[in-house]
Amino acid sequence: MRQNQNLDRSLFSRPLLYKAMLGAGMALLLILAFITGAETQAGWPEYWRVRPVIITPLFGAFGGMFYHFISRLLPQIRIPKPIAHILGLIGFVIALWLGFVLGLDGTLWD
């Protein structure tokens, strides 16, 4: 029972928040780079830029959290750290891509 409490404290900590905020910040910068130069089409809603600015950083934060959990949990089950970091990075990129697709659906991603 004591080991599970130590694992919970080590997983839900300041580094988790840091990686989630870092992932959200990276996603926000990338989506802003995409939508600042985009031209608005006639069929798009008036405030079409709001959705990608909200959804993409949210998925970036989830990707950062996934990276944190994978990089912490896989070495505990005897998977080498470099492999855990690579798998976490792949998961982050997939989450970021999904955020772009869902955020830009119906406008730039058509």
C-alpha cells in the first residue's frame, strides 16, 4: 500500500504540470503560426480562429502529460529510458497532430 502512495506522489507533481504547460505552449505557438497568415473564406464562421487556439493547446497539454507518464512508468517496468522517451515523443506528436486536425476541421483542414 505504501509503494502505491509513493508512486502517486511522484507521478502527479510539479514536473507533470511543467510538461503539460510546455506542451500547451508549443502547440499554441505552432497553431498561431498557422492561422495568423491564413485568409478567411466566405463560408467560414466569423470567429473561426478561436476554436484552433483553444483545442490545439489542450491537446498539446495532454501530449505533454502523456510524455511525462510514459517517461516515468516505462523505466519502472525495465524498458530502457531512451525507448521510453522516444515513445513519449511519438505520443506527443500524435496528440499535437490530432489537436491540429480537430481545431482546424472545417476551415484550413478541409
